[in-house]
Amino acid sequence: MNAPAAFPAEPRPTGLVPHATVAGMSGLDFLRAMFAGDFPAPPFSLPSQIYGLEVEEGRVLFGGRPSEQFYNPLGTIHGGWTTMILDSALGCAVQSVLPAGQGFTTIELKVNFVRPVTAATGEVRCVGTIVHKGGRILTSEARLTDARDRLLAHATSTCMALELAGAKG
């Protein structure tokens, strides 16, 4: 990947892609189409301001804009928002290596919070990469950083590949 893609200037349309469409594409082709705006972003993207920016086989980049809308009672971004961007990068890294007709489910997720995140943190980046791709079990890792490349949180995930309903094969 070259220089990181820019965060969308305007909110992307959100929605769901029909399962038959998803099942007929490799994970990488599906994600490329979604990140390019040919498919809608998932519905959580708009309120959370988390978007996929770049994808290649085994690696994805997400961008996010933390806001006070996600503050916890202590005045920092709720760990759920941080986990959401990490989980998005972890899962899409897995999806990027799956062939047409396969999807996945997460069977384990581990998150480490390193620094507090606030609205003042500004735009964050989250890179997810594949660690292992077995026949059914895949593992991935993700790192969330700020604009100064300081580590905010990191995570690992174990996923299981599944045949998608509607897949031809």
C-alpha cells in the first residue's frame, strides 16, 4: 500500500449487500468494491464514523473519528468504540483472504487498551493483518494508532471460515 487513503469527505451511503452477491465474490473483491464505494458501507459506519479505507490480500486499513458522542462517564471514548474499529480491521483482514462462497465468524477476540482515546485524539488509523490462515481457522491482529503513530490499542482475533448460504459450488 502506498500513502494511506483519505478519510471520506462526505458520509458514504450505508446499507447491506445481498448475500448472493457477497457469496459470489472473493472476500478481497467484495472488500475492494465496498471500500471504493461501489457497495454501501455497513450501517454502523455512519454513526460511529469508522470506514474501511484500503485493502489488499491479508491487510486492511480503517480510519475513524472518535467523538464525544461515544464518551463514557469518565470522559474518554468508550472501549466499545475502540473495540469496534479493531474488530472491523481484524474481521476484514480475514475476509480479504477468503475465496468466493466463504464467510467467517469470530470465535475469540482479545483487546488491549494502551492509551485513552478522546475526541481531541483526532482521526485514528487501524491496520489489520492476517497472522495465520489454516483450512478453517484464521487468526488476525490489529493496531490502532493516532496521527503521531502512537499505539492506542491492539487486538487479536481467531475466526472460523464458513460456507455462505447462497454460495454456488
